[in-house]
Amino acid sequence: MSTASNPPAAPAPSLRRTALIDFHRRHGAHLVPFAGWEMPLYYTSILAEHQAVRSSVGLFDVSHMGILTVEGGHAAELLARRTVANVPSLVPGQVRYTFLLEASGFIVDDLLISRIDRGDELTRSYVVVPNASRADEIEEILRQHRPPDTKIARWNGPVALLALQGPKACELLEREFGWDLGELAFYHVAFFPAERGRGERSGRLGLPFPGALADHILVSRTGYTGELGYELFVRSETADGLAERFLSAGAVPVGLGARDTLRLEKGYLLSGQEFHRDHTPIEAGQDRFVDLDHEFVGRPRLDKEHAEGPAVRLSGLEVTEPGAIPRHGTPVRSEGAVVTQATSGGLSPTLGKGIALAYLPPKLAAPGTTVALELRGREVPARVVPLPFLAAPRAQRK
């Protein structure tokens, strides 16, 4: 019974579902809520799926990520003003990992910006992919700052996003589609024919997005695993069939659990953990992605940190004690006092030991420094190590 002072609880918002929801169910996925979406946590086991990506090829559904286009005569200037990337300097086909900041300099979100025009058009065309939890907000921020000649559109729904990651990803795609992916460099993108027999093996630019997905796939040589990998923008109605085709060709379906362990081994940031409007890109160790050659929202704080150094720095922690596994929120101690908390942590399946990320003051951030993790009421030694925990495979360095 409800009263005026005790109204009935509002119904929980329904979860969004990607075009692969039936695929997930057919293959026994353990589905969980994530950023407003119903997503697979794992299919068989997190460990098996992690190992499949490191040794062969895994298939991820990442259609929950925001899928935006920003097009127009001043599209590059808009994106440059709102991110730390000098977007006008991107060449056709180039992809850039970057950050959108608050005026304070703190990270609102990290995102990918891909230039998909040929370079000879009057306008510029970009595909922008923010995190699922921030997609609505990023779209609104861009709309608020949009020049009159710039068009912004959201394509979640008509477009699905699949990721093939692992050392055999290139071989699988070339065998299935007849593509020549040899010229698609790391962090570059191009349109490839969706079916064989079109006489096209190389990638193209300058096609309309998403209209060109009727007979092409937009292929981006990017990923969140640190392995050789590709992210594929496809029409939603074809996503299920493509996913089944990839499994028949040898890919293993992979859920969010292994996606997290894979990215943690590489020291990649996770929205809501490594940043939540509380850290800057420089504090997060992402200096190489900050272009200080243009004006952008939040720059003054980054200028100061670039000149003087940040107050804290994201660092890697490695635990050697068997069975000692840090988690998000694990207290980090030095000389008996809590100095910070782990932003991410877990067991590294590849290294066979506990690893974590934490923001440490400069005096503790040097590799080789020993701190203590508070695990189950006791202190366990941990050593500061350089990031990433795993070096990039040779194929992904090109």
C-alpha cells in the first residue's frame, strides 16, 4: 500500500538490447545489465574466452558503444574544440583515440574518432565512438556546440559493431571475404565489400555512412584487447548472420568478463573506474594522446600538469603472493596508511598473478616501489611495475 509520503517505486527502466541478443541466447551467454544494455558477461568461462583472444581469435558484440557521425565544413573544428586531439590534422582513414574533458580538465569520456572522407570533398566526415554509459551525454555536448553547417547523427539501432580480436583475426577476415588487409595500418579505417565477387580487395574511403553498409563493411583496425584486431560496423539486420559465420570460421564468442581482463593486462582505461570526472588524461598516463597545439575545453589544467607534473599518476601494481587478487576499491597502503584505492584489479590469466591499477603520488609511482594492498583484513605486498603489464604483440605495433 502506498501513501502520499511513500509513493510506489518507479519501474526499473528496461534494458536495451543489441542486434545480437538472439545470438547471445542461442550460444548460452550469461546475460547481465551493463550501462543500460543487456550484455553477455561470458558464454563458457572468462578464462577460456580470454585465452582464445590471446592465442587465436575472439568475437565481441560491442554494439552498445555509441555510434555517431559528425559531418560538415566545421566538423573537424568542433571535435578539436571538444577533445584533446588536433582533429583537423587527421588524414583520411586515420583513427584517433582521444578524450572529451570538462572545463576542469577532468575526463568525461574517452572515445575514438575516425575520418572516413577521401579528403577531396568540401566537407569532412567522422565516425565518433564514445562509451555506452556516456554516449547520450557526448551526443548532447556535441550538439550544444555544433556550428550551423555541421550535422550530428546517432546510429545505434540501424548499425551494429562487432569486434574480431586475436592473432588470427586478419587471417579469418581475409579468408572469409577475400580482402587484402595488409595495407590497413594500425588505427586506420576503410570500407570493404560485404561479399566476395565485387572485384574489390582493398579498402575505400568517401562512401556515405551508414548508407554504404548496404554492400560494404566499415573496418577499423582497432580494439580493446591489445591483440591484432578489427572492429566492424555492419547493418544490424546482417549482424547475426555474420556472427554465426565468424564462429563457423573459428572465432570464439567472448563476453564482457574477458574483455575486462584483456584490457586490464594492457593497462587500458575503463570508464567509471580509471576516470569518473576525477582525473585528467595526464594523470591517467595518456600524455601521448594530448595535443597541446590547439585550443580545447579543459586545456589550462593540462598545460599546468604538462609543465609541473601531475599530483598523481596511474600506475601498475603486481602481486606475487598466490591467490591474492586485488579488486576495484582495494585499499593501497604505504607506511601503514591508506594512500589510495585500486581503480581496477583482478587475476591476470596470462601472467598468473594478481594485478591492479591505482593512482599513486610521484614518490610512490616509480617502478620497483613496494606498497601494500589490504586484502581480507591483512596487508599483501605489491610492486609498482611499468604499464602495460603485457607488451604489445609485434603485429599490433605497425
